[in-house]
Amino acid sequence: KIVTSKLFKKMSISLIVVNTILMAIGTLPIIKQHESIDIIFDVLTAIFLTLFTIELVLQLLFLQTDFFSDEWMIFDFFIVAGSWFFSESLLALRVLRSIRTLRLATKAPTLRKVAVTTTEVCGEIMAA
């Protein structure tokens, strides 16, 4: 199966990491001050969102009912779907999209601690 291959997983994680970095760069004042550069970042965001949608559709097609037994898949589904329906300017949605990088935390105990702490902090930020 394609979606369970190491290459597919590495590509997915790479896309998430690059997208997170671009989202961070896209919030810099120098980017927002230049409309043409800001437009480039908007186009890149749309490209990444399309790639994430394709990834989820492939996951759903190949994993079928197993898709819904994986918490990360459900989380990704809601983040990607929310990205299509809500404005990119919503801080909470950006934070949640960047948390997708925490998928890596399942591979290392130290990163798992970072994931837990980050999730708790984000919860506090959204509650404030």
C-alpha cells in the first residue's frame, strides 16, 4: 500500500514541516508589508492545503474504516477540513495546523514531552 510506505510517511512529514516553517515566515512583518510577497505565501498555502487534502483522500481510500481508528488521522482531517472552511487569519487554526508537526512526537520520548506541553499551552491560549 502506498500510504503505509516509509517514503509516503516521510513525504507527508516533510510537507508538514515545510508548511509550518512557511506559515511562520509568512507572519513576519516584512512579508505582510509587501503585497506581492504576501500573495506568493497565499498561493503556497493553497498548494500545501491541496497536497494535504490529496494525502487525506489517499489515506481514507486505502485505510477505509481504519482511518477513523487513528487519532492523528482524525486530527488531520479536522485541521485540513477547517482550513478549507475558515479564514487563514484565524490564530487558533494556524496553531492547530502547526501542531501537525507533533506527529513526530510519537517517534521519540523527548518529543512526546514537547508535544504534551505544547498541547497544554495551546489549550490555555485558546481558553484565554
